[in-house]
Amino acid sequence: MKAIGVVGSPRKKGNTSLLVNEALRGLQESGSETKVFYLNEMQIRGCQGCRACKKPEAKCALKDDMAVLYEEIERADAVVIGSPVYMLQMTGQTKLFVDRLYAFMNPDFSHRLGNGKKTLMIYAQGQPAPELFQSSFDTNKAILSMLGFNIQDTIVAAGTADPGDVLKKEGAMEKAFAAGKALAAI
């Protein structure tokens, strides 16, 4: 099995990254081959709405680092997407990535990902109430589901504002590891 992790945090060693990498470790321990991508280090432009990707057999017209992610997603059996919560929602880096996944949608609004991709969502938020941004998480799930990502689980690490806080949060890393293992078993 192949799995990729997509980290939408500008902090390469922040809470989101720690959680995504722990989920990937769970996948690796189950025999999966994994790779991780840090969106903040990639050159990804916003969708231009040109609809070039809607032509048969077409790809996105933009020539940037998203081309690498399209290929990796197509080859992957599972995807782990992580983002801190900024201003009630995923980071701008993550939103650009999600917008560009539009290239996986056909003109009739079906998706191009075959049976879809098993997906784990991970959010780290400074706000201590884990349910506070649930409406945003539900919206993200709806968008990704429409694009062919089958959300198997969502992890919310609340009260983790400072880098490394997740390491002190009882059960957070264990939950990410177990979710990665579970994703491999599905």
C-alpha cells in the first residue's frame, strides 16, 4: 500500500506535522510505503478557473508543484491531510491545495479517482474546545468527498497552540498512530 501525507502548516516541526508523521508511522508499521509533502515549501498557485482540466484526459494547465501532488495522489491508496486551524478554517496553504484538487473533478461533477482515496484528516487548533470548528471540518469533508477522498477519520488536537503542545496532550499522538494503522487495514 502507498500513502502520502500532506502538511498544510508553515511550521515544519509543528503540531500538525507531528500528528501527520505519526499517522504515517502507523501506516508504515502496517507495511505501507509513505511520503510526506510540506505545502509551505512547495510552489502552488491558486486555481485559475480556466477549466482546462475539464477536457477529456486533460490535466491542470498550471505548471507548478501541484503536478507532483496530482501524480502522488493518483498512485496513493491513502492520503493523510493535516492543517492547523487559522481563523476558524484550514490554512491558506491547505486551501490552495484543496482548490487545486478541482482537477480531479469531471465536467459532470463526478470524480476521476476511481474508487476514491482512503483519507485521514488531521487538525491542530489552539482553541481548547475540539467541537468549536466542527462546521468547518464538515465543509472540508463535503468538499473532499465530492472530489473522491473517502474520509475515514478526523482527528482534532485541540488546545495545541504552541509547537510541541501535541506531545504533552494525553493520547493525541497515540490516536494519530492508531488512525494510520486503521487506514492501512481498511
